[in-house]
Amino acid sequence: MQKMMEKTWQPGKPVSRGAAAYHDAVINASWHVENVSELIRVVQGKVKDKDIVVDFGAGTGGLSFYFLKTVKSNFRLWLVDNSAAWLGKAYEILGKNPHVEFFVLDKIDERYATLAETVGENIANHVVSANTFHLIQDLKSAFLGINAALRRGGSFAFQSGNIMREGRKKGVLMIDDTVKRVHEIALELIRTDVKYKIYWIGLDEKIENEDVQRKFVFPEPRRIEVYLKMLKNAGFDDIGTHHKLIKVKYKDWLDFLRVKRLQAGILPEVGGKEPSQQEEQDRDELITIASLKLFKELESNNPFADGKSFTAEWVYFTAIKI
């Protein structure tokens, strides 16, 4: 029996409940499968035997899981994330594969280590990333680190469902559109339903104070031009983009919005980062009711929605290290 190769990083504690809940809500959702399948389609023809592919911002392994199932080359896959808690879930799923390794981005003072600082320079053939870059504040350092980690001619491909773009049709949504509207409806429910009167006191002040927390979990979307400029400045060439409209089933999206880790950013006014059991229950109830109201709004008023789903846009980027 072939000896398993030792992983660069291994978890030291059980998988966190937050990581498990997020993974369970997303991994089989049709919007996620269609989304990562499109990203894989763009990349898979470039991957050769013995190539090193890096999944940057791998999280719980939602992209890598399908990448390994789809791409048949004999390549090595490195999963990289800044959260050991989330990467622990990916390890649980993929850790026995001898062609897979794991890396955690260390915190250095007030920043995270770059990809090149973590895995080395001029070593990777391809870097792929799903649903990550709209969360990263310092795009410049992230792109420079990825460029430095790639070999010359190496490819970089990523996507996001939270990018502003001229030409996106009215009614086609971003992730942020749904989160903001659920937040608005939930606040309306708090203000008008005596069941939640315990949260009335100081609500306006809480809304203002929790703005930072909301934007930490769901940052304000950037324009597509910002990403293109940053890629060029980081030394990439042959930069291309395309977009894809994906139907998102209400049931799947409700599962996503009910992940407790995400609810701390959707409605932090109830419970903040460390809610009591009652606050956690109330927050989930409010977000669930608000989500169902949103879905009814979309069904009635949105030309790209129906009784089962709405339409969202994901933007895909490709680039080559020159």
C-alpha cells in the first residue's frame, strides 16, 4: 500500500460548526455547482500532468471538490486559505488524497501572508479562486503575491457574484443585493412587531455601529474596472472577462442565508458577534421571514425571477503571468 504523503498543514482541532454549516448549505446547491463548473471549464484545458494547481481562498473545499472530480490530469492540488477553521472542513473531505496539500496564510502584524510568502515563488502553474476576491480588502498585495507564486506563463482564474458591471440588466442580482434587502426587511420587522420590542432600544445606534461588521462579512461590491486595473498593475497580461447568469433557487439561497456565520453579518444588530441563544434564535427567525418576503417581492416584481428562483450574475476573470 502506497504511503500517503505528509500534508504541509493538518488540523489540530475538530471541524468548526460554522464551517460545516456553510459547506452543507453550499456544496450541493445548484447555483454553486453551475458556478464552479463554469470556472473549471475555463481552466481545465490548461492543466497538464504534474502541474501544481492552487485553490486560493479554498475555504471548505467547495471548488476543489469539483475540480478533482472534473479535471482528469495527474496534477497536484494545493488548498490555501486564511482560516484554519474553514480549511479543516476541506481537509476532512480531501485530506486522504495523496495529491492534495493544505496551506494556511499566516497573520503577519496587521496583514495576511501572500501566496508567494506561503508556498514559494515561481512554483505554481495555475491559481484558481471562487467566491473570494470580493472579500479581500488589499487586492494589490493579493494579486502581487499570486503573480509571484506563479511560474512564467502560469494562469490565474477567479470569479465573484458581487461585482458591479456596466450592462448588467435590471433585475439580475448580485449577492449583495439580496443581503441588503434581507437586512432592510428584517429591520422593518423589528420596528413593527412587538415580539421583537426588546431590540427597539438603541436600534438606530446599533445600525450605525454595526455597519463595520456587516461590511466585514459582506463588503461593498467593487466595479469590474478595479479588478482589471489591479491585475494589470500586478504584472498579468492577456486579461479576459466574461459573465454568466445563473438561476438561484429560493430554497438553496435560504439555506445559504441561514448559515449562522453569515447571519452575524446580515443582521448583527441582533446579538452582534456573540449572540445569546435567544438572540441567535431571533436572528435566524428574522432573517428567514425576511428572506421569504424578499422571494415574494422578486416573484412579483422582478422580470428575471419566478416562483422558484431568481437570477444572479457571476463575473469570471482570466489572466496570464507575463
